[in-house]
Amino acid sequence: MKLRSICSEAFRNIACGTTRAFLLGILLAAITGGLAISDARSVIGIEHDAADFVTSGASVRVLVAQRTTDGAACERLSGVSGVRAAGALKETDAVVLRAMLANPIPAYTVTPGLIELLGGTAAAPAGAWIPAGLARTLGVRPGQQLPTTAGPVTIAGVYDFPDDGRDSRLNYAALFPQAATGTYDECWADVWPLSETRDQLLYSAITVDKSTADPVSVGRLNASRGTRFDGVALFEQRPTRYALPGCVLAGLLLGFLAIRLRRLEIAGALHIGETRRAVLATVLLETAAWAAGALLLAACALVFGVLTGAPADPLGVYLIDVRGPAAAACAAPAGAVLATFTIREKHLFRYFKNR
């Protein structure tokens, strides 16, 4: 048969419903789209867990080295790959408000990097940074002044520091940025992704002082979220990681069954003289048509599945999971070809008896 005749035959078979193209396309789209969306939601869930881990401050490592933390060395850690921000702090004289003499506000001297770690900007005007909760309690905004026993203090900015299990010292405190010179008591570094190697880098912020015997330790700003978050392991061990091979298997089975159900028709075509090559070409065109339709439907459904829930990287998630429907669309013709090779002209009468 000529190519034009093969294409015409395939079109007629699809149009008259012989190939069950509509049913098979919907079925393949439902299976592959469902598997792809379920895996996408699993990946997005891991992304949300990672975002919650970072937002809670669990990714912030805290080096405690009383009076031996080099402020400049701590600040330089932010230049290391994987360290998003770093800064040092030390306790200083409390701020005593004229209206609250009996309730002084703990105060800390910090380097600019610590303000950035807390979500602020080091370029803000000079003054004190206070947590959002304290700002609401005092009824002040950035730029306003607070009367204290040591004179007026300008509010340079406000930082968020919720009570979610993190170190509570800064829930009610005033931070005064200054140049990263001299020694401090602690070095905070926001390390993400987590790495033991990067944790060890915090020790480089310690200055050698033989006169002090204070212990040195590295802890976490928020220990309530566990000791580690291994996103790679969670991704590799997610329950839906077999969605891709599941889609391939679905495509193969549907492609195979679609042709085996038509074995009497195909054996009859071979019996009247149609070449196996022409039969194969017709089967491939018919199967590719409904498989392509299934891919289009599943890919469109996956768009909505990925965009729901505001993932951190929707395109990345989509590219991971659209592979399943795409692989199924390729596997279906392969299954159809395999089924075609199992059909023999000499079995025509057996197929007829068992129809």
C-alpha cells in the first residue's frame, strides 16, 4: 500500500471508532495524568517542607564562642557558597524606656550581616532594630524615636521573629548594628542547603585567645524542626517516585491491548493480501494519534496540578513529571507494534471461533 492509502485507512479507522481512539486516549490521559499529578504534589510537598524549615530559622547555625568570635571573619562567611547570610552579635547594656523603667529591653550589638539574616537591610539608617511584636506593643514604626534614660533611640527597622521554637532571646530585644570589627559572643550563619562541611566553617570565625576557657559550641537557632532536612533523600524516597515507570507500563499495556482486541480484523487484512509492513504502519499511525491526544490532555491537567499551591519552582516540577505522560505516549505505539507481531494470519479461524 502507498503511504497515502495507509494514512487514509488509519483516518477512517479512527473516524468510525474502530480503533476506540477516544476511549483509549481518555483512559491513558487519566492514568498518566493522575500519576504525574500525584508525583507533582509529592514534590511540591517536599518544597513546602523545605521552605517551612528555612522560614522557621532551622537552617541558621549558631556558633557560641564568648568574647572570641571574630566579627569580620563571621561576616565573610556569607561569601561562601551555600551560606546565604552571616552575622555576629554580643550582649550590651539594656535599653530602659522612660515609660517602662521597671521593664528594660535586652539589647545586642550586631554586625550588618545579622540584620540581613533576619530579613532586614544593612543600608537602613542608624538606630535600633526591634522585633515586629515589640513594635506593635510600643506602637512605633521605623523612623520614629523612643525616649530612653540614655536619650532618644531611633527605630531603624523592624524584623520578624515569631515564637515558633527558635531561640527566644530576640523575641523581645533591641539590636544595634555596628561595623564588623572586634570580637563578639556568637556567629549566626544561614546555611542552605544543609552541609556538615559548611557547619564546620563556622569555627573559622573563632579567634585564638589562650586566656579564656569558655566552651565553644555550634547549635541551631530553631531545634524544634529536627536536626537535619535532607531534601535529596526525601525526593529520592518519595512514595510516588515510580510514577514514570507506571506511566510507561500503562502506555505499553494499553497499546498492546488496543491491537490484541482487533486481532481478527488484522489477521483478516493479512489474509486478503495486505502486507505486514502496511499493517504496522497503519497501527502506528492510529496508536500515535490517540496517544498524542492523551499526552496533550495529561500535560494540560498537569499544569493545573503544578500551579496549585504556589510551588517554589513550578517549571522544574512540571519538567520532572511531564516525562511520565510523554514516555507513555511513546510506549503505546511500541506496545501496539509488539501486539501486531503476535497476530498471525494462520490463526484467523481460531480468532474467528473465539471472537
